[in-house]
Amino acid sequence: MTRLTRTTPAPAQGIVHLGLGAFFRAHGALYVEEAMAASGGDWGITGVSLKSPGQRDRLAPQCGTYTAVELGPEGETARHVSVIREVLVAPEDPAAVLAALRTARLVTLTITEKGYCHIPATGRLDLAHPVIRADLANPEAPASAIGYLTRALAARRDAGEPPFTVLSCDNIPGNGALLRGLVLELAGEIDPALAAWIAAEGAFPSSMVDRIVPATTEADIARTEALTGLHDAAPVMHEPFRQWVIEDHFAGPRPDLAAAGAELVEDVTPFEHMKLRCLNGTHSALAYLGYLSGAETISDAVAHPALAAYVRHLWAEEILPVLTAPPGTSLPDYADALFRRYANPAIRHRTWQIAMDGSQKLPQRLLGTIGENFSAGRSPRGLFLAVAAWMIYTSGRDLHGAAIDVRDPLADRLGACWPGAPAEVTARYLAIEEVFGPAPDPALAEGLTAALTALLTSGPETAAQQVI
């Protein structure tokens, strides 16, 4: 079988992307390629793998090209993507990464919540984090994404050049403001004058991204080959829907992303709150309850009538009432569209995949909404149940005693909260300040204890029915 490869010259670099995973290749890279097709410009992407060489090793023999396969309810559509110029592996050649950043006009990131090396409950840089300590010990050889950005911006300042724009594409509220704060903290530890320059000259627009992108499997590689007649070691699979809302605040030129359908707005906040609470929040809820009920994927989970009713309850009674709709948006219609996306059987988005790194995700996906319900005088029993299901999941054992492969930066501490009575276990979890903050509301302890008791005694589907 012939291998996929580049058939046109690679575009000149305009963008460096940190954390080149499946999501960006199925989302941001497509927008950039379409923007160049519509309006021109040199916006080729240099991808950077911050840890392992796997992505580089799959894409390099294909000259950076790959296949994006749209999985619709009625069939599959493939397109070849050629916007990625090359992939660098940071631990192998930090100097090459810094050189690429030095000449970039735009730097984008999908490094997931844990890649920010921050304390989720406070939004501050975790100065005790091993890679941040390494960045401080040797700023010339960064270890973290924050370190690379800070060092590259320092090089631009020292050369008398303007900064590049830094655009986060991660599912974190106020991701641009958060990232700016973290870079300024690290820069301030290294050189206060550098921090002042970045604060005055830099641009860190926030953005909201949306597209369901399951992890690629060997079966996906085989089906892509059957669909296209070419062997591709690195295809990406995605749903038809996509959205990218970007704060229109850049330090220099940018690709014409609006020509590709991106929304450039003054304030991303209502869009990101809607998506983080409605989609990411219920995705996490369904991931934990679905996993405990034996559902392998989100579409399997909503095929359970009790969980389908539960997620609709979350939207109608606990999430939408504390949201402000973006201009021109109907929140009930948005929730209905989300349910249809969840039920798409062609998207095999595994509950185990979504459940990863929950300690980094809960504050913005679930705990923020719980706090807003408290402020409104409501007791969000469905959201309590989602957090309690996460607690059981991170125990490392499901409700039948089978082992769970828990992937989380705090996995050892979370697992150590068990065993015990529900109230004791809940108290141990709430003592983890990185997740719950220094002084959780007493109503949270009461609600989580009741939800945990219901899950342990009745199971996920009965417990879900009881909160409706």
C-alpha cells in the first residue's frame, strides 16, 4: 500500500504549536489551512512535542501530512492536511524549539490542563512543580511549555523584536489570561524587567475551541487506509461540528481565521462558560458515571435511559440556570444539539479517555458550576453525583472491585483517600486544596457525602434516577 506523503511544497512557517496532539490536528490546523486557502499568507505550522517522539515519528515519513476523517451519522469523509511543516521533539533539541519560537508570529497551545503547571484551585504557577523548578534552575534549557514561552519571549526582547502572540486552545476558562499570568510569574522569578516587558507588549488572547476528537486507534488507521487507498500512520477522526471563538487581541499579524469560520470577538467569556459547563462538564459527568455503569463511550452512556435523562437534567436544572447566553444563542437549543452530538454512534469517544486528569479538570468543569448554584441558593444534586463518581473512579477500583487504570497527576493522593465511610472519604478529598481550594463550602461536604452514599449503595444508574 502506498504511503501518504506531501504533494505540494510545505508552507513557510508562521505558527509554532506546542502539544501537537489529535485535537489540534483535527481542529486548529484545519482552520489555519482553510484560512491560507481563502486569504493567502505564510502560516505553516511547526509542531512541537513536549515529551515523546511518537507524533514526530509517525508524521515525519509523511512529510507532516495526514488525513482528517469526519465521522458523521451518515458516513465518513476524508481530507488530506498539509499545513504542518515539521515536528520537533523538545527534549531532543531544545535549541531547535527555541529557534522556531524566535521566528514565529503566532504560538498556539494544546497542552491540556496539567501542562500549565499551575494550581487549578488558585490559577497560580506551581513553583514547586519539578519542571518549573528545572526552568528556574536553568532558564536557558526550558522543561515546560511556560518555560519555552518565557525564554523565547526573552530572546525576542533582547533582540529588539516585538513579541509573538500566544493563543491557548485548551479547555480552561480565561485560558489566555491564565497563561499570561503564569508566564509573567515565571518571567518575574527570572527577570522582573522581562515580566514588565511581556506585560506591556505581549498578547495572550483567550479562545474557546469545540470539536469532539476521539483518540485514534489501530482500527481507525485501517479504516482510513480503506477509505483513501493510502497508508497513514497518523490520521485523526472527528465529528462534523466545530467552533473556534477567539478574543481579537493580537500582538501582530494573524491568519484570516474568520474566513475559515472562526469567530473573532471582544469577549470570549460567555462562549467559554457555555462550552466548559455545558459540554465539558457533562462530558466529565457522563465519563465517570458512564464508566462505572460499563459504558465504553459517551454514545454508549447516553444510550442508557437513566444517564440520558440525567444529563438532560444537568443542563435544564443545574447548568443553564446559572449561565449567561452568548449573543444570539439559545441555551436550550445548544444543549439539544450537544445531546445529538453525544449520541452520534460514529464517534467512539471513550469514557476512560475523558476521565483522565480529572483533578485538573474538575475546578472549571464542575466545581465552578456547583459554586454558582450555591450562590443562587440551589443544591445541585446531579453535579454532586458527578464529583462523587470521580471520587470512586480515582479510588482505583470500580463498584465491582475491578481495577481502574487511573491517569492523573494526583493519582496517589486521590487513591489514598480510600477506604472509609462516605463522610470520611469525602473529608479527605476536600482536604486536597489543589482541587477544592482552602475552604470548601460545608454544603459541598454534605452533598458529596450523600451522593457517594447513593452510588455505593444503589449504583450509578439508580443514583442518577434519584437526582432527577
